[in-house]
Amino acid sequence: MNYRVLVADDHRLARQAIRSLLEGEPGFEWIGEAADAAEAVEKCGELLPDLVLMDIRMPQGGGLEATKRIKQLYPYTRIVMLTVSDDASDLFTAIRYGAQGYLLKNMNPDDWIHYLRGLLEDSGEISQGMADRLLQSFRAPEGRDGVDVSPHVLSTRESEIVGYVAAGFSNRQIADMLVIAENTVKNHIKNMLAKLSLDNRVQLTAYAVRHGMTRNIQKQSHK
């Protein structure tokens, strides 16, 4: 399957570099680019990409506001933020607005591709670094549309899996630790997202941190 990609960045050289990277990789189809936030929203309506790589700092509203608008209009479009720093406040805002993740611009190109494939193929990987930043810098963002469902709606098994997800473990790792099938883990996660009115694992991680569901798992993962 080819994933149709739109890149939004106000620096022409950055757009060119990302295009060169993606065009050399099977499974990615470059369909367009935008130089500011307003154009990113407009191009999404015209091109309906599967994935938008969105620079956080851009003219005409900024990448975060563009993300919020795009997810309102085209909720099935995946958005990954592009940034030069892993500022926690930007990360939480992006998650709250519906972004699936973020990429540091100075990451190794191979890591970029690995991360994007994992995201698009729903391999369930969230880096341990992301989990650590969520735990250490959490600022209690609002739930989607200001609604935050109680964790009591989750079963005991689901609550257990949430902790592992937030600690950065993949579906396969969780399955191995709990001695269950990987597809069972995937189904649990889909059910949890539906129960909690969340869109993706990154939002699920933020939810787990907000409700204190990660502490024991996090401590164990560092032993």
C-alpha cells in the first residue's frame, strides 16, 4: 500500500529534503506541499492525504492550529508533527489536537522511516523517550472536547495494558509479558480507545499519565 503524503513546512529546503527522503522509500507517495498553516489546511481539502508531516512553527496560524483544524475537517488523516525540539508543552498540545506523534528534524533518516512505518502500519510502538517525557513533564491537558472519561470504564486487563502502552512497550512485547496473543492486545487497545473517546496510542499514553496509571509499570521498565 502507498501512503499519500503532504508535507507542510515554511522552509523550502526542509520540504525538499523530506521529499527526497520519502521518494526513495517504497510505500510513500509524495502528493504535495504547503508553506504555511493556512495552505496546509487548504491542501488537505484538495488532496486528501493519508499522512501530513506538519512543522510546528509556521506562519498563518502555526502547525498546531492547522492540526486542530485538519482533524476537525478530516479526522482520518494522520498527522505527525515536525519540530527541532521535544518541548513537552508542544507535544501535549499536538496530542490534544489529534496528532499521532512527532518527529525531531535532527533524527537519523532511518529512524524517521522506521517511526513512520510503525505509525502507519499500527505496529504500536511509542518510543521510551516519549513515554519518559510524558511522565516527567505532564501538564494535565484537557481531554478531547473537554471530556475526560473515567478509567473505571476499563476492565482490569485493559487497565494493565494501558500501563504497558504508556511505558513504551510494543504490542508484541505486551503480548509476551502477559502471555496472550498479539491480536488480543490490539483488540484490547481498539476497545479502550473507543471507550475513552480517544484517537490513538499517543493520546492513550497521555490519558494514562493523567490518571496515574503508569507509575508501577514505569518503575519496572527501568529495572
